[in-house]
Amino acid sequence: MTSRCWLLLVPIALWAASLEDRINFILSGSGAARRAQWGIHIVDARTGETLCARASDHYFVPASNTKLFSTALALSRLGPDHRFRTRILAPHSPDASGRVRGNLILLGGGDPTLSARAVPYRKGPIQGDPLAAIEELARHCFEHGLRVVEGDITGDDTAYAWEPAPDGWSQDDATWEYGAPVSALTLNDNAFSLILRPGARAGDPARVRLNPGIEYYYIDNRVRTEAGVEPRVEIERRPGSKELRLTGAVTPGWKGETKILAVDDPALYAAAAFRQALARMGVRIMGQAAARHRFAGDDEERNYDGYVELASRTSPPLVEILRIINKVSQNLHAELVLREVGRARHGDGVGREAGLKELEAFLSEAGIDRNEYRFEDGSGLSRLTLVTPETVVKLLLQMYRGPHRDAWISLMPVGGEDGTLAARFSGNPTGRRVHAKTGSLSHVSGLSGYLDAPSGARVFSILVNNYRGTADEIRATIDKICIEALQ
């Protein structure tokens, strides 16, 4: 037999092979894929028949596939129309001179939308004023007659227990936006942009600007402008410190760089922003920005009996928030909705554990045994969270067959179209029949969701751990598997 005839027989043999065999052939074509740990489970959505199972009952770190569980829980327990509320409280109404004696309370209710993000979800970069919601609350207070506050501006995030970082998050995560601390009082995703530009001439310090321009961190800028250097900027913030130290060097013609950093105390940060917004309105504030937290196990209840409401803001419906979580893989928002479920079931002051307890009950109702998973967070940033591909598929089937099916599927990124799948599938139009959630950490990649195959919908989960190749190579292999499973 000639080599040409042999090559012709390979695709014919693959066409006649099972889906599992065809997937194994794809995995054999990549060195990085061959050495990685793969978990794959694909079933027919209508019958539940297994079409492919590869290590599907083994534990994997799921990364952001965890968000499938937290968002499914929130949609099912809270309903698509659930809303969050942020309130401004005072011990009494402003008197005839506009004066309030005592602290003004910025009371967080878990709302993740106090930011410039477009709601409903819209493709493209975030634009607009990140302080628009805070400015609106300040304006309403001014319109209520407020002119003087004889006390502090207190950011209160006691709706949830103060647990800024779940178990399994690394210390480095807390520096950056993707690992922003979890708080019931969240402003601008608890982050800010640090914008660096070179100085006017060699020898000058680099120029630094913050957006939003809130006076919160002290910036120790040691970045110099020097000719003939490789631009390099390092940022350091020690735990518990309010000092950001910038070191390195940049060239006069350097185009600049934007770093998105987390704030360490979101309630205090929001209070500082609100204080500045009131001052711009002409309100005189005698005190400072302050924060009030409630720690897990603390029995002390917040008591604002007799306080009056000067202003409030209600969030868009929950389903729009969940769509943002899954489309762009927003970690902080996923953590917030997990805690909101716990709060709805167990009251104020509870935290992550209450949300995880409700998740366990929810999964039990779906026929998923607690030995099939270990969850430490709602976002997947924890390296301690574990799940099997088979368990992910069980959840996806439960939601596919449930009362919120259409809303649920609408939360998923669409291949080659939007969210974290916008640039995937290399322009292959077949990829638009993939509706799935991505997941990514160091040496971890995943994709789980639904395939709109000609023979009927398929439910799948692909989890990859311990790969050494590039993330792009592993993702390309995952995409090939999805296209094959669509045949």
C-alpha cells in the first residue's frame, strides 16, 4: 500500500471510530497534551447517554469552572430578579442648617455593580465613570438637605462576615484586581488603575496617575526615566500596609503601562470615595473615612434602629450580574453571590461557609454526593477546590432540565463571539455552537458547558491539570475536542 493510500485511510478510520477514540487521536497529536492530566466527560443532553469518559471521576482543580456552581446556586436559590441594595443612613435627618450630628453610614448590601461596568453585559472594554454610583448617592444626600457631618463617613460591610480571601488564594493574588478582597461594600470591583508614563526627560521620575483618583494608598514612586534601559516596573505592597512601592526604570519614549491593583479594605476605600464625593458637593465633613467589619463567629449585630435613610441604590436584577460573572469570569462577583445566598438563608453577618453549606444542600438535591467535590470558594481562584468532570456535567444537566434553562444558558460565553471565548476557535463558525465557561490558572485549563450538535445538544466538561506547554496550545486542543464532539 502506498503512503498516499495510507494517509487517505486515516481520516476514514477516524470517521468510523467512536468519539472517545477520535478525541484520543487529537490528544496524541500534541506533546503538551500527552503529558498533561485530562478529565473529559461528554453526554447526550436528552438521554444522558455517555459519549466520552476519560478520567471523568477523578479530581481536578477546576479554576473558573467553579463559577458554574456558584452562579447556578445563586440563580436557583435567589431567582433571576433578586436585587442588592446600598443605603446611606444617618442618626437623624439634617436639621434646619443641614447638619447631622454623628457618623454617616454607607451601608453595603453586596451590590457588585457600583462601577463603570455596563449592565446588561456588553462586549468590549469597560468605559465610563467608575464613581458614578457613589456620586449619585452623594447628590441624593445633598438634595436631602445634608450640608455638614459632625462625624465620620463609615463604610459598613457587615452584611457579610469579613473574610477577604478564601482558603487556597495565594498571598500575591491580593495585590491584583483578580484577587480583590471580598466585601459586602464593593466599589469599582474593589480595584483601581495605576497608570504609568515616562517623565518628560531622562532623570525625571515616572509619572503616576490613579483612576479613580481616590486618596487611599501612599505611593512611593522610585521609577526613574532613563535612556537606553529595558522598561521594567515592579510593584510591592506589604500585607497590612497602605504604601505602594514602585521601583524600576523606563525610557523617555516608553508608551506607558496600566496596572490594575486591588484595595486591601474595600469598605474603607468606598467610605473615602464617598467622603470625597460629598466634599465635592460642598458638604463639610468633620471626621474621617472609617470602616466597620464583622468577623465570622462575631455575635455582635449591627443596630441602626432609629436611623433615617438619606439615599439608596438598587442593583440591576441578579441574572444580569450572573451573566457578567460567567461571560468575563469575574472572581469577586462570584464570591459575592455565594455569600448572598448564605445571607438570604442564614441572615446578616454570615460568610463563605454559609454559602458553601447552601451549595452542598443544592448539589445534594441534584443527586451529587459530597464526596464528588471539595469547594473552598465561589470563583475558582482557590487551589484547594476540587471537582470531577462527571460532577460538572451532572450540574449542567440539572440546570439544562430545570426551570431557568434559557436564562442559564444565556450566561455562558459563546465560541468566537463574546466573553472569554471571543477569541477562541480560530474563526471557525462551528465554534458559535459552543456555549461554555472557561477556566484558567497556572498549569490549569478547563471548558465546560453545552454543544449544539446537529443530532441534539450535548453537555460536556473538559478539565486539564499539570500541563507544561503554553496555555494557547492546551486551549487549542480543547477547542479541537469541542469541534469534534459537535460532529
